[in-house]
Amino acid sequence: MNKQIILSALQTQLETVKANAVAHEQNVFNPAVAKLTAKIAEWFATNIILNIHEIEIASERITITPADTTAYGSTITIDYRGSWRGDAGYFETSAYRPDLKSNEDCTNAIFYYETMAAIAKGWNNICNKYKSSWLPAYTKLAAAKSEKYDAIYKIEREVRNCEQEIAVLEKEIYNKAGFECTLKPYANYNSDYSNNECVYTKTTNDHHIKAFYGRSKWDYAYVNSFKVVSFPKAKHGKVVLEWKSGSDEKTRTTELNKTRYAEFVNDVYDWQTKGAAAREESVDERVARYNKVDA
């Protein structure tokens, strides 16, 4: 089967799998976590202390915010510490020491200490409940979510492999005598401040890629267009290029060893197949955004 057809099918499949993963996270995972969090908050209210402002559960961590404040040091965390084998796990809490000052309202700080004291008093019950109920429940939900996203990563790898295989085949044409190439233009933008209004417009210029032919970092041709004069079969033969820096420049000739030429071809191929379009898309977005903001 044609590689491009396979790639197209994989890309379509990837979009479907991504949509499914996002839908699962929004419609299944998030509501289930919210329900689990509500159960944990209810258990704390019944068995530990009333009026905790917020409780959150994440991967191997419960975060408790006693009072309605975002001030630094306003949370208490309970973390699960497990070995890579999954055994010998234990729980530990981390807390801050908010200041108590007689010339300030210490309501939040006092309740923070009251909450920490209640957690310390009910520590064994909290750990038992976390281990037997909350951690397994969250782990199960997280595993189902990860399974959806793992499918994305798997297809992404297949897409990258297929793209690399296509690139290898398509770059073969660069290794044939008579091949000619002019680099796609480089998109940019200008700003015009006439009439007391700034207007941005897209521009294009010749693009150049360096073709290194010597050992020094200065031994390179600044290429905008080129023609392969000869591509020898010998492993250590030199590739002969005719090249120009721009449409008005005279044609020059240079020789590159095959390794240097392959590096040059990689850069040219990336620009011709992806780089030029990505740059133009970025400039279009920027011009539209700048003109909208200025308007």
C-alpha cells in the first residue's frame, strides 16, 4: 500500500483517538473524580473536622485547604509514598506553620492548626481509608484515562515512523543528477504607521540554507536555489552543486562530501515540506492578531 495512504489513514485515526480521549476525560474521568472528592470531603466532615473549605485528590496526593484563602502556606497535603514495586508504601503529611499575631485577624491561621490537629488525631483512620478506598478508586480512574491517552502516543509513534519512511523515499530524488530546487519563500511582516494607525502586512523574502562544504564553520554556501550537477556512486565521492544565493545572483559551483550534502538535504526537505508552511501560518496569525489588537 502507498505510504501516503497509510499516513493519511493513521492521521485520521489519530484525530479520532484524540477526540475520544478528550471526551472520556471530560465526560467520564472528571465527573468521577468530582464524585470521589465529594465522598472524601463528606468523610472528613463526619470523621475528622467540619467546615474544611476544599479537598482535592490527584495522583497519590490529597490536598486540603482549610480556609477560603490562596495565601502561601494555606494547604495541608497527604502523600502516598510507594516503591517502584508497589509494596512498602506509606503515607506522609506536609504542613506549614502560619503565623499567629495578636494585632491581626488570625481566624484562618487558627482553623489551619485546628484542622492539622484533627488530622493528626485521626491519622490512622485517614491512612486506612486512603489505602483501602480512595487510592484504589483514583488509581482505577487514572488508569482508564491513561489507557485512552496511551493509544494517542502509540499512533503518534506510528505516524512519525511513517513520515520518516516517506521522507527517506522522497529525499532520494535529491540524489539524482539534474535535480533542481528553489527554496520556498520566507514569510515575515512589516508595520506601516502612516495615517496615525499601525497596519501590519505579510511579506515574503528569499530563504537561504547553509550548505557546508569544508571543515571550518565559515566554509558554507548560502543557498537559495541549486542544481545537482553530479551525484557519484562512490561512497567518498563529492556531490557537485550549482547554486545561487538569490534570483539576481550569479551561479556558483561547489563540492560537498556525501555526509555534508545529506545534512543539507535534511534541512532543505524539512523547510520545503513543513518549515515554510509553519512559518507562514505563524506570520498570518500574528498579523491578524496585531491588526485586531491595534484596531
